[in-house]
Amino acid sequence: MVKEFHDRLRRNVREQAGRAPEPSAGVIDSQTVKADAVVGHDSRGFDGGKLINGRKRHAVVDTLGLLLAVMVTAADIGDRAAGQVLLARAAASHHRLALVWADGGYTGSLVEYGLTVLALVLAIVKRSDDMRGFVVLPKRWIVERFFAHLMRSRRLARDFERSTGSAEAMIYWSMTLLMTRRLARPRPSRA
């Protein structure tokens, strides 16, 4: 129910922005968040890269930063494994989706899987060797902005949900609030 309402709002926001109701391109990434004590050991894990004990939020967003698909897993699940399931969900729900940008964590067999099985081009956006420090790469800032929007929801600053389904519903709810604000904003008059 929450997802259906969210998807209808997303179409309205896209149309208001002058875009087609269904996207043809997206961006995929993941975010690791700490889990509260109520999160069971069966759905939490340790992300060795970020040194966080909790859960991972894997998301595909469109070029406006609006959510297309989300999956919450234990933090020790790799991006490629979760990406395969998440891209299949996104491709099944959004038939126009043809191109998805990703970071280096999604390389390997996932690129071939996306092309052969899902008819989806997975374009890897890599850092050049001369870049130092934290640099947000082209097209990747879209998904980083999405995660920043999630962090503005106090309930999502940490994972407090017992089930991963509830955690996913809270993400859809947060994006629903964002989209209703965008739709309620007065539009500039065209002269």
C-alpha cells in the first residue's frame, strides 16, 4: 500500500518536473547504518569497510533522486549480491529503465548479468587515480543526495526496525513526505 502510493506520487513529481512518468535511467548504491538493540542478529551484520555493525540500505533512484527500488539487508551482504536482486526488482517494476550508473563495488559479473538477463546497461563510474580524498563523482551525487534526504528523517538516522520490511516501508514513507513537499511547493509562473 505504501509503495503503491509512493509510486503514484513519484509519477506526479516527474511530470511536474517535465519528465516522462517512468524513468529510463537510474543510479544504484548502498548505505550502511548502525542498528539499534531491537534489531535481531538474523538481520544485522558487520560491514568491514565502514566498521559498522548494522544494516545496509541498497537503493536505486532515478535521475531526479526519487526512489525506484530499495532493499534492506544485513550489513555484511555485498553490493554485488544485493545489487543483482535489487536490479531485477527495479527492471521488473520500471520497464523503461535501460541505464543504471554504479560505483566500483558493482563491477564484475553483475555488469554482464544486467546486460544479458535484465537488458540493462550498468555503467560503472570510477574515480581516476589522481583524485585524493572524498570526491562525489558525476551522476553519483544523485544517490548521495537521496541518502542525505533519508538522514534528515530522525527515524532513519539509525535502524530501529525489527524487520527489514518495516525498514523498507520507513524509507518509502520518508520519500513520500519529500515528494508531497515538492508537489506542494508553489510553481514559478511562466510569462
